Amino acid sequence: MPQGFPFTAPLSRAWRRLGRQIRGLLQRSGTLNGQPLNKASLLVIVLVDLVLLVNIFSGMAAIAEWPLSPQQAFPCQAEWSLYREGNNDRLERDLAILRRAIPRRAPGEPQASAPEPGVRAGALEASRDHLGRVAPICLDFAGHQDLIAAQPELRQRQRELDVAETEITTLEQGNAAIRSQYDSSLLEQIAGQPASKAIQEVPASQARRQIEANNARIGALRTEVVTLSQQLLEASESQSFLTFLNRSGGYEAMERAFARAQFWAPSQRLLLQGLFLMPLVLLSLLIHRHALRRGHGLLALVSWHLLVISLIPLLLKLAEAAQIGLIFELLLAVVRAIAGNLRFLVSYLYLLAVPLVGFALIKLLQTLVFNPRLQAAERVQRGRCLHCARKLPSGGRHCPHCGYAQFRECVHCHEPTHRHLPYCSRCGAAQLEVAPSPP
């Protein structure tokens, strides 16, 4: 970058400051009482960090499943949408949703000795020990389904329909096989192949009669299917369910509520995960400061690692929050208001906003967590470097580990006094804080 560029000096200072902070973080993570950890201790620390990280992410995943998902809160949405938005005939859609309400048993499966739990009971059971509740309109939907499934005559109609449709499919497949094999069976007949040695099941002479018989049976079965379907549709429980499905405004209200739940669900999960992480961050920070004040090196090291491990997923969730939910929709609304439907411009807004938020976060951490003035008092009392926190030799004016100057000139008496402390140790005059010099 050219030397005359106006942002060269600030960027260079920010880059050096970031480098010092990273080196400080790594140094603090690998030292105990100012002494570097040996390889075995470092391995133990790495294993502890991995266990902590796995458990934190497991806890975040568990708390994200605590609130009901939109699909759990509105279990009828998919079924109702399929019924309302289907492209097939209205009568076919009515029949399909009624038949899906009746549970099927596999051929030969015995009747259950105890009554199976209904759809409504299943929805309520799925919501137990979760945050939120199932939408009342979907409980009404499930209640109608349970009422239909509880009628023995309707279950019988369902079984008869299944048997008839299965037989129709089998006969149609048989007709297709006869037609595909007709040429081969005709050649066998011309060649005088004995029936006992014939490869094809239906001889050519009987193919037409067999197909006609199958078609006649298919016609009778189709008539039976129509009759059974009509009986299923005309049942009072079926009519009550269909009236509920086509009631004015019911479906639209459910869809609006489902859309709202989908919109807020990601933000709700992120909020709960953030609330899960914040106590870990605050507790580890308090323990770390207490351990530094009391000189408990091992506790300070462990709490420091817990703080760093807790901040990693927290920062990831903050980055994720900018990509979904309310923040993204607000940015998208701004883009649409300014430039129409050019969604890619949101990326440019993020490229501008993310560094600003990052710098603001760094400034906040520097002020509240890593503030040299807050750390200076305890480090001076323990005889440690104001910059790297390693042990200083008695009377040392510069740190032998990082070279940082421990003293500066008092603004009043011009005698040496500790950096970052608010008052001079010689004359007691208040000191003006100045930017720290590089080591």
C-alpha cells in the first residue's frame, strides 16, 4: 500500500495491535504461573478443550430442540396444504385425505389388542416437555382424523378398497405381460411346441380370451371401487371432516400462523443458544478474574480455556444471526426499498457491516475484558508484566519476556510510575492515560 495513503498508519497500528492480542491470547493459553506448559500438559489442555467444545455444542443442539419446530406446532400444515393445493380433481382429493386418515394394516397383520394412540394424542405427546404448544386448529384437524379412524365400517371400506385396487393392479399387469409375450407364444404355437414344454404361461390361442376375462373383472372391480368410495365419502364423519377442511378462513389463518412460526423459529433458536452460552462466558470470566486476584494459576488457566471455548460458538452464533431471521429481513427490506429485488446487494451490506460490528466488538472486549487499566493493579501486586503477565525480576523496568516498559514518567513529579495505574506511586498525582507504546 502506498506510504501516502491516508489509512496506512491507522491500519498498520490496528494490525500490530491485533497481532499483539493474538500473541497474548496464545501465550495466556499456554502458560501456568508465567511458565510455559510442557508438552504433556499442553496435550491434556487440548483434550480438555475438545471435551468442553463437544459438550457445549451438544448442549446448544439440545436447547435448540426445546422449542417446538413449526412442523411440530402445526402438524396438519403439510397434509392440509396437499389437500388444498392439489392439482387433481376435488373428489379425488376428498377421497385421498379421508383414506390417509384411516390407518392401514399389512396383509396378514393381526388386529392390535389395545387401541392405538390417535393422531391428536400423538401430536400432544410430541409436544410434551417442549417450549410452545400445538396449534388448536391442528388439534381439531387431528380430532376429525381420529373420529374417522375409529369407525369400524369405514375401516372395513378402506380394507375392501385396498383389496380391490390391488387386484386391479395385478390384473392390469397380467394383461401387459400377456401382450408382451404374445409374439413368443404365437411362434411356439406355429412351431408345434407341446404345452408341457411351452415357455410362455398363456398360449397364443387363449391370450385374447384371458385378456377379455381380465378386463371384465377389472370393470367389475372399478364399479366396486366407485361404490365403496361413495360410501366412504357419504359417511357423516367424513362429511364433517370435509366441511372443516373447506371452512372459510381456517386454512388461511393456519398458513399465516405457520409462516410466522417459520420466520421466528431460527431467531428463537439462536436466542436460546445465546442464553445457554452467556452464563458459561460470564461464569468463566468471573472465575478467571478471581483466580488471578488470588494467585490460583491452575484455576486461572482452566477458566481461561473455558472462556475461550465458550466464546467460539458464541461468535459463530452471532455471525449466523446476521444471515437469518429478523436482521436479514430488515437488510433485505432496505435493499428492496433502494434498489428493487436485487438480493445480491445484501452481501455488500454485510461486507460493510460485519467489519464495523467486529471492530466494535473488539473495542468492547478491550474496554470490559482485556482493559490494561483493569488488569494493571493485580499484575503490579503480583510482580508480573503489565503486558504479558509473566513474572518480572525484582526491580525490573522492562519485561525480559516481551520487552514491555513497565514504567512511565509522572505528569506531575516526572518520576517513574507504573503504566495504566490511575495515580503516581511517588506523589499521588492523577495520571492521564496515554496509548501504550509497543514493546
